[in-house]
Amino acid sequence: MNPLLTLHFFKGITNAEKQAIIASDQFNEKDLKPTVYQQYKRKEDFDSRWEKAALLASMEYEICQREGVVILYVNDVDNFPSVLREIPDPPVVLFGRGRWNNKKVPLSVIGSRKMTNYGKFQCRRFVEDLSQFPINIISGLAMGIDEVAHQTALDCGATTQAFLAGGLGHISPKKNAILAQQIMNSGGGYFTEQPFHVASLPPYYPVRNRLIAGAALATLVIEAARKSGAMITANQAFNYGREVFALPGALFQPMSEGPNKLIADEIASIALDPGTFASNFYPLWSKNRSKIDLSKSFEGQLIQHFPHGRKVHSSYLKKYFEVNNSQLFKSLHVLIELGVLQRIGVHTYARKTAD
């Protein structure tokens, strides 16, 4: 059993503190317990808490083995959601069914459970258009906009992923268990950081929403009430330095109040036309892609910091260029897609070597 599973269940330090330990150059799984001990303030009860976490980890590991659950660890560069790893407080592990596709561009599409016909039509319209590109549609497997986003992606042959609020043994709503199976069968998956038998209780939804916000390069809000889970997700994405887009709606319509407020508060950019949105979200999807000149773009500036043989940490690039997470990680993703860079560590990149 990977000792990081014990760290996942350990109470007393935050996810951000756990991530700092794992991302450290001195991190060693064999020395995990003494390293965590140094971070923990209440030394007198450390051993008992660690033993409890180890017991919970062992029990959960057995459940995962029995149920065929995949465990993704945050330091697994190939399989853990690469963009989610870049937030300050990623989960140490994700429990899931299926697999995560790191080769496609992740976009979260979210909205109200009480969607209108306008919202349903627009959600389908945007996802259908985006499906012509190597897109990975992320949402929360809830009723309304979430399930329309997932289903449309499936219908169009696009990859889609879901995050659950509770454990894998408690898909909510229950009727979406069929949709979850379809997502897995299509090459995607559904994931959670909660243990298998944990129910989808209200406190876990904001925790889940941060995964939806953090696992994507940008978030598109179709419809949402002014106070809603979708608005929590949008604001979390904004706080993570990710781009937020919103579909404007008619004034005084309850499900348009959320997107309209995001636009008015300059948290979100307006999303009107799917074609224009695609190129704004991801420049390589421009119809005039052949005319893109990297030498005059931010990507061109980034390349200059990657001579062959040099390993570059994302924190260095962010500090040097004084850019936000959204711009930096999107540009790194573009250069990876172009075959110029490769990810060689949790936060480390280098020039791609010839195969």
C-alpha cells in the first residue's frame, strides 16, 4: 500500500501543507511519517492520529481492491489529473472508476440543476461544437446542466470526466449511475476524494466543486442561480487563477442571474458563440491556426527558458513572468500539445527529447 494513502486520511494538516511536503525536492515516501511529524503542531497525539489514519487507509485499500476501484496519487505524473495538481490544495489521492485522460484539453462545463430549455439548448450547442477538438468535458454528474454536458460529450464522441461529492458507492442522483457507467465505457471516468461508503452529504459538495474548478484550464457557466453550487465552482476557479466564461441570459430570469453577475463583476468573460469561444479558450483551435506565430506569443517567450537539458519548475516561470496560473498552465499545455515540452515531474517541465 502506498504510504500517501495514510497521508490522505491523516487529520491535522491541510491539503496545502500535504502538497508542500509531496512537492518538496527532499520528499521520500519512506520518510513520510517523520516529515509529517515536523509539520504537525500537536506532537502529543501525533502517533495515535497517524495510527488511526493508517488503519483507515488499510481498510479503504482493501475496499478498493475488492470493488475494483482505481487509486490515483497526486505524484503520479501520468495518471493523476495534471491541471488539478497545480492548485495549492489538491487531494493527495483520488478514488475512481475508469481513467483520467491527460492528453486532451480539460474544460469544466457547469450549471443549474433546474435548467431551462434555453440552458439545455445552449449547453448542447457549445459541447457539440467543442467536440470537434481534443476536448475533455468535466462536470459533476448532477441533474440538469451537468448531465446534459456529459451526455452531449458522449453522443459526440468526446472524452468526459465527472467528480462526485460522496464516495463511489453513493452516486447521486442514483439514476445517473447509468450515465457514470457510460462515461467509464467511453474511455473517461468518475472520481472522488471521499472513501467508498461516504454518502453525498451537503458539506462535501463545495469540496467536490473545487476539484471541478481545479481540474480544468477554464470553467464555462451555462446557467446558475445567484447563490448556487455552480457559482461556488466559478468563484473557486477564479481564485485559482483559472479563466471563467459565462453565457449571458435574459434579465430577471433566476437561472441567468448567476452568469450575468459573474460577467458584471468581471470574474467571467462573455461566451456567446461556440466557434469564437473555442479559439478564445484555446488559441490552437483557431480557424487560422496555421497563422499562429509562437515567436510573438507568450509561448514563444516560455520556450526561451527551456534550453535542452534544463529542468524548469512552474513556480520559477510564474515568478519570472509575473503571470497568473491560467495563462501559465494554458501556455505550458499548448507547448506540450505541440510536442515542444514534456512534463517530467509534479511541477517540472523540460524540452521534449526525440523518440
